[in-house]
Amino acid sequence: MLKPHQQPDRSERYSALRPYSFDEHLDVLCVYDAEIISAVFRSEDFRTNPFAEHYKYIAGRTGLDFDAAIETLAHIPFSWDDEEHRRLRGEMNRVVSADSREHIAGMDAFIAGLVGDNFVAGGEIDLNEQVARPIFYELFGRWLHVDLKDFFSDSGISQVFDAALSLNKRKKVNKSLGELKCAFARRAAGLPTSPEIAVAMNAVGNDALIGSLVLSLWHVLEQTPGARLADVAFPSSLVETGVPFIERIANRDIEINGMKVAKDQKVRLVIDATSRQITGQEADLFFGKGRHLCVGKPMSLVLWRSLSRALNAVPLRYTLRRLELRDGDYAFNYPEHAWIGLHD
Ligand code: HEM
């Protein structure tokens, strides 16, 4: 079943709930207004979600081994708000900033080649498998000095952030994270960082990047069905996000932009409700704000622009075929497949 943030007609629902509304089922205060979301992101009076605590609790209750998930989450910068946050953020920043000019030029050339090879008349393209996923492999391969294709499979590791995942899926995610850590550990001598940081970067960047690229492409292409790719007007920023919401917890009773929040209340910042696809305006909240601003933002935007340029060089017409969102997904908007047809 599709969740509220995945419904194609969610725009009206968001309008009815704006600026914020309490969801009794989730016991969460949901925020749909761009200015309030921005204020909460920037506020020192809210803390991030301690993701690992949830796994520790489930492990304690069930006796199951969730060590790999707990270790990964302990290496995610937004699991923390203290010195550990600064340390992990600094380390990831160092990895993604190294040789950045070379990587930007390399990614641009890679994307031009990928599009040139795959976008041929009479063909059908899966925008996930044949476009966004190879881009992800190439980027993370460059950053981490490995060939990810050799050992990385799409096993949904980003779903480690999903608080509502079934126990069976959690076990699978935990196993995949453990295997990925071992694969990085075997290549530790060549890695520019620790295997734990490499796993954490993949978990935080995978579904966010692939989901956002595919959904944004799909949405832009939906505006002019049957047009030539060369004539499509690609906006300079992403228009849809794979990360529909981010949560925070209030450190004290507080009123922020007119919204009252009790101490320890969880607040869900529904970024998806601020997207250009929903509001018609650029809100610039897809990558968060303030101290946890996305470390992958500059490169994600570079990739989107490279992809737009490469597609604008294709003279073919396209037809949208089918978009399949991952089922049972409470944390991401992740299209497992998005097929388009190509013709003269
Ligand atoms: C279009 C793709 C992406 C989107 C929409 C996205 C979205 C976000 C958002 C909303 C946050 C804020 C989390 C919070 O405030 O709690 C965030 C943080 C973060 N993102 Fe991304 N992200 C994307 C790509 C990437 C990539 C490719 C990486 C590469 C490693 C990455 C690494 C990070 C890290 C490390 C943080 C945590 C920063 C901190 O806590 O200081 N992201 N991202």
C-alpha cells in the first residue's frame, strides 16, 4: 500500500493539513509548511532521532542480532548532535571533497557516455537500473576508490532508517550491512576512510540519491509527454525528493513560528510537501538546513545538471511507460523501476 507521501494526488491532502497537524496514529506532529520546517531545522531546541536506540530496543526485546545496523547508525552524522556529529560530518566531508574538480569532470563525462550508449531509438530504459544506479556506483566508486559494482547489490540498506520496517526486512537489512562492511574491510588498504564510514555513507546516500534523481526525471518528463528529450526544459534543481520527511525531537516546551511543541514531542518535517512538484515553487529544503545540511548536496546537484545536459543532447522522443515504487516503504520515496520508451 502506498503511504501518504507516495500518493500521486497528495497535493490537496497537504494543503488541507498545512501548516501542521498532529497525527494521532503516529503520535507525531507533522509539519507541511516550508518556513516552519526551515526554522525547526535551524533550531538548537530540537535534537535528531537517535536511530540506533530503536535497534538496540528491538535487539533487547527479541534477542536478535542487529549489531551491523546499530554500528552503521552510530556512524551516521545525523544520529548525533554533539562532538561525535562534528567528527563524523568532518570525516564524510573530507571524503566527498577530495579531488572534487576531477570527480565533477569525470562524472560529467561518465553521464554523457551513459546517456549516449543507452538512449537509442526503439529502446526502453529503466531510469533506475540504467541511469541513476550506474551514476551512484560511479560516484561512490570514485569517492571510496573501489569498484562498487564488484560487491554492492541493491539490498535496500538505506532502509535501516525506516522506523516502521517489518522484522524480517530488518534482519535482511542487517545482514546486507554486515556483508557490505566485510567487503569494505577486505579492501581497507585502498579506502580513503574506515569501512564503517564507507558503509554509513552508502546507507545515507543510496536511496536518497537514486530516488531523487529518478523521481525528478519522471516528474519533469511527465510535463511534456511525447516531446523530444532535446526540447525538455530541465529546471536547475531537483523537483522531487526520495527523502519525503526528516524527524526531530523537542528538547523543551517551545513555540516556534506559532507552532507549540511539548518537550520530547517528535516532529515530522514533511519536506515532500514543500517540493516544487507540490507547490510550484522552489523551497530548497530537499537537503535539510543548518548544522545537518546534507554533505552530498553539491555533488547531487552537479549530477542532476550533468544529466539534464546529457538528455538535452538526445534528439529522440520519449514515452513514459511505468513507474514502480518500492512497497512497504515508510522512510523513502524509492522507484525500483521507471521505464520510458524511446523513438524517432
Ligand atoms: C538528492 C540526493 C539527496 C537528498 C535528497 C539528501 C537529503 C538529505 C537530508 C534531507 C539531510 C538532512 C538530515 C537531517 O537534517 O537530519 C541529509 C543529510 C545528509 N546527507 Fe544527504 N541527501 C542526498 C544525497 C546524499 C549523498 C549522495 C550523500 C553522500 C554521502 C549524502 C550524505 C549526507 C550526510 C552525511 C548527511 C548528514 C549530515 C549531518 O548530519 O551533518 N546525501 N541528506
